[in-house]
Amino acid sequence: MSGNVNSEYNYYDNFKVNFPDEEIGIDRGVKTPWLSSMGEIPFHLDYPKGTMYDILEENALKYPTFIAYEFMGTKVTYKNLVKEINECARALKAIGVEPSEKVTICMPNSPQAVVMFYAVNLVGAIANMVHPLSSETEIENYLIGSGSVVCFTLDIAYGKFENIRNRVPLRTLILTSIKDALSPIKKKGYYLTQGRKVKKVPKDAVITWWNHFILMGNKYKGEYRTVRDKDEPAVMLYSGGTTGTSKAIVLSNYNFNALAKQMIAANPILKPGDKMLSIMPMFHGFGLGVNIHTILMLGGQCILIPRFNPESYAKLIKKYRPNLIAGVPTLYEALLRIKTLNKMDLSCFKAVVSGGDTLSPDLKYRVDGFLKKHNSTVEIREGYGTTECVTGSCLTPLNKYKEGSIGIPLPDMYYKICKVGTNEETEYGEEGEICLTGPTLMLGYYKNEEETKNALHIHDDGYTWLHTGDLGYMDEEGFVYFKQRIKRMIITSGYNVYPTQIEEILDAHEKVHMSCVIGIPDEIKVQKVAAYIILAPGVKPSEELKDDILNYCKKHIAKYAWPKIIEFRNDLPKTLVGKIAYRELEEEVVSKKNI
């Protein structure tokens, strides 16, 4: 079976991932200056060879009565979660899902999404994780690009799929509703508030409802569990790669299990039964890798939150008293503004982690002060990583903090700084491209040999290194400092937005001649998307035209990437070779903003 699966990735056979040997002394010259800063955290760990589901099943045997997740008042134990996953796995086999086939999960954090994810893993298929707020065009591209045969999504998203159904390779579209995971009383409350706003799915729609889908599994009597090699593809997540355009990143069971072991080792204070507010979304490496899989590997409790709202999040902290929260800087900036948190006791926190974007020294100072004032004994710790290694691979250690640093590598992760465009390592303190390797390193970009070779380089030490496209440096104690991105990308509220993609969509508008999209500083979102447009000859600017272009964007672009500013211009700054000088435009806009 391994050969069949990897045939889709045959370009990768000549580019096989390998990372430093288990023994530190056999490191082929790779420097490890951070060892002295790791404290009690071990440098090397032993990693499980099985699947993600295998880990969950083991925990169900060890902690059968522990709560695995809670969702809007509904609690499910590890024993029952595994039971639900097996029922879903049988249902997947009943509709014909085979090992290595792609199943798209287009869902917010919810019980159904968790169950489906691990069921897909159990039957040996590949989970293609997609943002549910993606536009029709984006969803169509994700389904066609991945070759997904099944898609699982919410009823509120049905309209998008109805419009593209005839153009995508789906065999089955499974729909669920938030109410499917609620108690009878909660269902009534949901219908009276949000549920009645959901547009009804036509009775003749070619879909399978979640509850009926699960019942189909009762009739399946064959084998549904598939034995998988730890290095075979298991998950596809989306990120920008080295060129800033969206790519499908292929990750293995080993990648996710290694990440979870690393995160648990780097936070030794966490114990089975600890609770986490799982707010980072499952279609994001941070959400899936840390907020879900790491906590379930720990034997902890995921409090599933489908969407972020500062006020409700504050109430959840008060209600559940979680031991761990992890999120993007925007989340912490928002929480500091919530007055209801002012009188709250936060001594429950064992770990507070920030990732997904740069945590400014000022925000760290304010969050740490807030935590101390509210009886917390911990400080916020910043991490760094890329989806190409699932998520975080570098984290501020427990025993030391250096201002401006993103921390030191996690166990078994290796970092080096290389001169841009080369594999040549820089001196300590010298800026260059951040490169890394270790057991969480991706298999590659799906069916994209060129982009994979741009990102993964085999160095003279014989190891395969990810060239992140980020600039930074390392000091003599192994602390890493992020400076800026080489690749062009905007991060808004923790989401990656790729200007080139938005420009292509804008430029296709009949009244647009040329556009440039940049990110400008925003107090809450960190950056907000701004579009600067030169109109086609003869077209006059107007507020009505702005509205028309924005509505056009809403049809083709995910909500979080919609331009918050649209400005018409007579010209745009150019480079000597005639390309739009987006950095010059950024400097101009930011300069005016500061006047």
C-alpha cells in the first residue's frame, strides 16, 4: 500500500526528508548552541510509530472516563470519542472511501469535525483541511487540486457547494449542523437564535445528512481499519510556500505525533486532564496540531470553540478556568480590552502561548502585567513555526526570555541561519534566512515538485532543510530572532493572506486596469488588507464602484481576506524594470499614517 500512496509523490523519492541523528554527538557538524538553554527539557524524544488515531485509542484505554472534549455544554469521554470515531470510520467505508483517497473537511471547531478527522485517519484516507469561510472559487480549487472524493461541511455553506458541484470531482457531500452536536435543550436555543437564520437546504439536494451518514455505518460489516506507515501522507493543509501563493502541504502521522510530543515535553507542567480553550481553527496547523492533537495526546480536555468573540471568550475563561490557552497576538490584544476580565482570577493558567504572528515586546509586557495582576504565575511565551512543519518548531523556554526573540528550537528540531539564496550558514548575530529541520518537516507540496525543491534543500551535512522565506538571526546561546518575511504575505488576525492572489482577482474585474494589495498596521488585526487600484481607461472613480468591487471580492475571496480599504489611484510606484514597487507603496502609506 505504501507504494501506491507514494506514487503521487514520486518526485519526492529523490528528495527524501532526513533529519539529524538521535545521538547529539553524531550531528555532522550541525551547531546546537541552544542546548544549555533547554533547562530540564530533553533534547531528544522517542516518537510513536503509529497513526494519530492510534495515539487517541491508547489514551482511551488509559483515561476512559476523562473528558476528551466539551462543546456548548456537551461533554464526551475518551472512551465515547473513540466509539464515535469508529462509527464514523465504518460510515466512510460504507460510502466507499479507500486508503489514500482525499476527504475534505471544511468545518469550524466542532465535535463532528474532530470525529471526522480521526475517522479519516483510521481508514487510511487523507484529510484535506479547508477554511469554511473560503470563497466558492477557492473551495473549487481546493477540491479539484486535491482530487477530493468526499467533502464534509456545515449546512450554512451548502450554497457554495451547490454552485460548484458540477465542476468538482466529489462523489459525496456530507452536511451537518451545529445542532447535531447539541443536547435537546440546547438545540431549541440554537434554533431560536442562530438556527432560524440558516437558509434551508433544498429537499432534492444531492447530499447526505450527518446523522443518516453515521447510521449507514451500521450496515458495514467489513474491515475498516487501515494499517499505515508513519511516513505516509495523512493531512493536507494550506499555506503560502516560498513564493507567497497557496500550496497544499502534505504532512504525515509522524509529523503530527512528533509535534505533540515536542509540545508536551516543552510544557512539562501540563498533565492529563488539563483543559485547553481550543479556539485556533482545525484547518490551521496551529489549531489542528496544538489545540486539538497535542491536547488529546496529553490526555487533556479540548473545549471546542467554533469562532472567536472576545466577550464570549472571556466568559469561557471564567466558566472553565482552563490551564492552557494558545492563540495569535490579536487574541491577546482583544482580551486586554475586555472589562469583564478585570476582576477575574487567572491562577488556573499553566501555560499561555502566542504564535502565528510576531508578538511585540509592548504587547508581551502588557499581557504579562495583566496575568500577574490576576494571580497568574506564568508569562506569555512566544513561538515560531510554519505549516511546512505543522506549526511551532521554536518556543520561548520556561527558564529564560530574551526580548525580541522567538525562543529556541523544540526537542529534535535544528535551526540555522543561511545567507539568502544559499545553503551557507551565517555567523551568530548575522541576519539571513531562517532554516530548520526535524521530525515535523513536511513531505512536500502536493503535486508541486518545483515549489518543493524551492523550499527544501539538502545541505552539505546531508540533511534536508526547510528554507522558510523568513529573515532572522541566532545569537550565541541559540535564541532565534525573527525580523521580516522574504516572501510577500499579509497576516491579519492570524490568517495568511497572499496579495498576489487578491491582485489577480482584482485585475480580472472589467473596470480595473491594475492593482496593488498591501498590509497596513492595525491595532487589533496586526495588519489589515488594503487595495490600491488604477481603473481601466475611461472609468471614473466613485463610491458606488468601490462597493461593486468589494461585492466582487466577496464572491471570490475568503471573508478574512476582503480588502478593508479600497483606494483609486492615477498611478502606482514602479521599480526600474516596471514592476509595481509594493514595498515603496507600503512605506508611503505607513508614513502618511504616522503623520
